Amino acid sequence: MAYAQSGDRSVIYPTIAGQVGVGICKRENKKMMPEALAREIILSIPSVADPSGKGGFFESLSVKLNESNELARIQQCGWQFVTPIPYDIKHDDRKFEDRGTSRIQEAMIEREKEMVKKLVREGKLNQDNYLVKDGSLEYRLTKTDKDDEKSFQTFKQNYNWVIGLSKSFNPEACFDKGKANPGFIADLPLYHRTPVAYFGSEKEPLAFAVWYVRLRDKSKTRTPFDGILKVEKILVREDELKNGMETETVDRLSALIINERNPTCYGMDTRWANHIYPIYLTERFVKSQYLSTESFLHLF
């Protein structure tokens, strides 16, 4: 879209649209079933789109979008446009498309965090009911989380019973005695794990426990790193921060993860060796709720 600039000229900036879906499944009596689903359509448009800069423009724009006839049919299925989010147009090396996409990805992460809060409020997470998140837990704290101690502690407590599983990771980030040692992961025997490494920084007042678990024998995979999952947990309790996680807890979580590996999906997905079955099913559940590519493009 073209936006007026000074000197009677206009500049064209892209509008980025994305479908965001966050879903959770649970197991009861050996059956997997949906627990929660949140979905929305997000637009990312240049900050210059707000002609006044006084605020309220993007909120009113979402109201107009949701009143459109084109959206009426998909609103019945639970979809709606949320408040568009602006991306920065300051000139640097980043493409505008990448800036808009990044803003939508940030919004998706916030929706994931909100879903965790919801489960905690409802008392559904505890030592017998962990939430296993698909992907990394390395969230950035908001300014409020950093500046307000109560908010920071609440954030940490929300993740007391949450672990993150990454199917893809950078092997060079595995350190052994202070040096990168990707071979340490590649040579893991079947059903073994690495020792737990601890990460933290002065910029982000969070500490993470990270270890790797081999689900598949490397002789049956394409690369030495297929069949390995990266496991992350935010350290919450003072004893964990001081002494690290208990070995028994790490072993138990690792064993439970291994037991969840996909029984059959050879050739169906290039990541088959890194899937655990509940995440695989939840991914399929969430994706099944998306609008088709044709229907989504037709909105615009």
C-alpha cells in the first residue's frame, strides 16, 4: 500500500497477514483430546499507517475489519482480526517483509504465554501434569516483568511445570568443559541423555536448564543429529537456582519423553525421528483448524 510522505510523494510498504493458532491437547484414560484452542488473524502494517500518531488508529481499524461482510462467514468458525500491529520503518538492513513477519511471530509467542497463564489459573499444571511446549522456552521478559518483582516471580511460577522440546537446534551450542562439542550430542547412545547445562545472563534474569535426549538410533536416521531432542526448563525454585535440577527429576522427564516417541511415521515427515507423538498430534490438530490458503487469500 502507498502512504503519503512529505514533499507530495508516497512510499509503498507491504502489509503482512498471518494466521496464528495456539492449541493444547491432553491425555485422559490413554486418549488424546483437545484441551484449548486460540486462533486469530493478525495484520502487521507500517507504523506510518497511523496518520496522527496519537493512538487508537489500529484499534479502530480492527473494528472496521471485523465488521466487513467478507469476515462474517469465518467468524462463525471462531476467527477474527485482532488489533493490527505496526512494524518499524526506520532504514536499516532488514527487509520490511521480515520486520512485519517478526512482529506477527512475537504476537504468537505472547499468545503462547497467555495460554500458559490460563492453564495455571485453572490449576491444570502440577507435578503430575506437565505442559510440553513444542519449541524453545527462551522467551524475552517484558519490561514489566523485569521492573516489577511480583510480576517476575509470577512469570517464573507459571513455568514451574513446563518444559520445551526443540526438534531443531544448533549443535554448536552444546558445550563440554567450556568448549563447543557437537560430537558429544551426535555420539549419544540410544535412550541416553547429556548432562544438564545451565544458562543465564545479566541482561535476562532467567536461568535455564538444557539437556539433550536421543530417541532414535543414529544408524537409522539421515544425520547424526536426527532423533535427538533439545529439552529446556526454566529454573524457578531457589534450590534449583542454587544447586541445579535433581538428577532423579531429569531422568524421569527424559524417560517420559522417550516413551512418547512416535511409533510409526517413517517417511511421512522429514522430522519423523524427532517427533514425540502428543506434539505430532497437537500440531495436526492446530493446523487442521487453519483456513485453507485459498480461503485466507480470498479475504484480501
